[in-house]
Amino acid sequence: MIQPIFNTDFKAKNIYSNITPKHAQYIPALHKYSCDSIAFTGMSQASEYKTVFDFLAAKILSGNKSYNVNSGMLSASKIQSAMRDLFKSVNIYDNFVKTDYTKIKWKNYIPMDIRENSVDKINVARYLRLNQWINVLENTGESQKINSELAKKLKNNNSLKFVIWHAITSELKADNRHIPVPFNEDALLKTINRYEDIEPIDRNVTCAKPSFIEYYTHRLRDNLLMKMGLSNNDEVWVKIPSIKHDYKNRATNIENLEILSNKNWCTRSSDDKAADALADGDFYIYLKRTKPFNMWEPMVGMTSLKGKIDQIQGKENDNIVPLNLVGKIKEFIESSNLKFQSGILDEGPKAAQAIIISEKLNEKDFYTGKTLYNAIKDNDSKSIFGILGVDYTQLNNGNLKIKSYKPSYNLDLNHGYIAPYSMFGINEDELLNSVQIIDGNFVLSGKNKLFNSSITKFPPNLKSVTGKVICNQKQFAKYHDDIMRVVGGQKSKVIVSAY
């Protein structure tokens, strides 16, 4: 008698591709090129689980070995027992991923003390925010004063609690600066209800995207935008009043800023960052509904100081104004009768320079047609030099001869706006890699250390500098032999500054 096979996961084989799934497969030999494969994962069919959260918990555990749950415990009949044992034997709340400043991709001009201090605050914020969530998940009695319906759903439901905990910690990595999402009982309840409404037969597809954390975050934002009367739009600008301008509602405004902030921004923090951002000036956020699920995503955040836009960040929080949104940002600034602050700091450029930098990154090289952004991405030195106005000639061996080199660019001659190459995202080691001759001065340092060259090695193919080499004492000590070589041993052609 033919018996049914349980605890299997059928994966469709792509007969048009040589790429095979990374998990083990059993493929019947007679139908090697056309059949479905069977991966033994310990899981039952999605529709067989008692609740959608049992299914999600099993799915999470099947892809995460750190909990040491045997795959045989992931079936529909055993998952609740597995979750009960997991919560009894291991305190899953003990550990969380801390951010590590050595693993984050910082802009190279940001000083080490700022990096370390920033990361320390982030880890404190992670700890505080996660403890808020633990209190909600583990103490669902009246003392927590949470919605009775939500408390009832959470009580003794280990699978649900595990799914929520996994969701809020899933965004925390050692190489990012994310803060866990804030707790909001209405948004959480609506997210739980949304998943409970999924028909068992639809679980595999509907639970895949958007994820629990994505939907909860969207629900947070959409609930708030509905209160503001803005939810019916496809894109919106939201103004969060500063503490100075709206002291009475300061707590609400700080909370609103956290909710509407992108996960990469420091303002989504339970520490002091959101309050700091609203201390003096209003905060402006541009949100857009993104495809395919029509969910809200913050695209731009702008702080203000003394009535002027001070800093502008895109969703990546990399001090680069999103290239495709420069026009929209300028239009909003002008229509709102706002102005830009100007200046360059260790943390990045002020609004005026940030806009000009992004406009420059959009500029194309006459010969190659590449934008500066793409040229930097491709390490295309010729295109970079061309767009930045550095005259160059390609030599017979493929190397370059350039005019005087300095590690900064004059953004605006009329206002004297200057930005170091590093703020464009330029790697000077790569930029100078193919330079053989500098027909002029080779400037490595200046009075403002922020504008010093960020090279970590002396250009390997540089043979001659016809002008002077200008450097500081540290650079001269590190590159002494190479500097003297490229100036032909003439000490008079080397200027070593004290700064």
C-alpha cells in the first residue's frame, strides 16, 4: 500500500538554468530533467500547522541553526512543543547583535572618536528598545496596561512571541546602525490580525512578502499618516515641529519622528537622537509608497537649524543626497520659503554643499558619458578627472599624466564652497593608481585637516612631480622615500607643514 510522505518541502526545479538550490535534493533518475525536487526539512505543509505563527516559527527555525532545534521538531504536530521547550531551556532574550564600528562602511573622513561614540550610543539604544519589547512579550498582565485583546493573543502563545522577537531583531546587524522599531500596540495588533486572516492554503505565498517586520513598520507609519490626513497620498512631505516651536507636544513629536524615520537614521532611536534632532529646528521627512506592496518608506530626512535646512540624508544615511531626488528637494525648499545652511563638518556637508555634491555626482563626462557617481563606482579615473576639471593625458603605456593634484574640489567659485574628494565617495588610492606624472604640485595636506588627502599608500606608478609636494609631518614620515624619489631628491621641492 502506498503511504504518504510527510515533512517534505517541494521545490520546483528550473529546467532552463544550471543553478541548483543549495539544499540537499532527491531527484528520481527517470525524470532527472523535468520533475520537482524534494527537500527534507522536517517541516509539514504550510496549511497543516494549527496557526500561521506555528508555520512562521517553524520556517524561521528551519533556516536558523543557532537555536539548536532538531529539524524533527519542526512538523505541524511538534512545533508547539518545540517552542515551549525553547522558551523554557534558553532565554532567547539574553543576546542581541551589537553594532561594531570596525564593520560599518564609514565615510573615510569621519574621525574615529565620532565612530566609536556613535556606535556606543546605538548599542545602548538597542538594549533599551529591546527591553521595552521584552516587557511587552513576557508581561502581558494588566500592569503593562496594553490592549486586552493584544494581551490575550500574546499570553501563552510562544510561536507568536518568537515571530515578533525574530522580526524586531532581524534588522540588527554588526555592520549597520539600525535601532529596533518602537512598540505600538495598535500597529502590532493590526499586524497580528493581518497574518491570522491568511487562509492556510495561502500561507506559503502570502507570508513570504512583505515580511512581518516590513508590514508592522508600514502599519506604524500609515496609522500616523492617517491621523495627519495624509495616508491617501502616494508621496508626502511631513513636518515634525521642534521642541522649541511646540514644547507642549514635544513627547508626541519625538515619538512621531521615531515612527516616520528610516531604519538607517539615528532618529529612530530610544536614546536621545530624536530629541536632539528636534531641539532647535523642525524636521522634514519625504515619504513615498513603494512597489510592489504600496508601503510607506522614508526617502529623505532633513534637519533644520535657526530656520534653515541644516543636514539632508537619504535612506542610506551616507551623507549623499539621493541623486534622483535633488530636484524634488529643491522644489520643496523653494515652495516652503526655506533656505540652506552651508559649511563642511567632520560628520559631513551642510545642506548647501550636500545638494551641490549630489548635482555634481549626476554630471556626465563629455567623452565617456558616465556620471561622476558611476565613474566613482567603476574606479574610472579618467572620467573622474574629466568631470572634476583636472586636465589629463593618457600615455602610451596606459598610465596618466595630470596637472596639479589636490584632494578637494571647488563646488562654487562665487561662494567659495569646497568639498574634499572623500565626500564624493572617491577612493584616492584608486584615483591615483594609474597616475605616472603630475605636471604641477602634488598637494596632500592643508590648513584644514578635513581637506587632507586620504591616501593610504603612495601612488604605485607615480614617477615624477614637476612642481612641489605639499604634505604634513605624518605624511612625510610615512612616504619619505617615495616623495624624495618623485621630486628627484630636491628638498626644495618638498614643503612639510606642522599641521
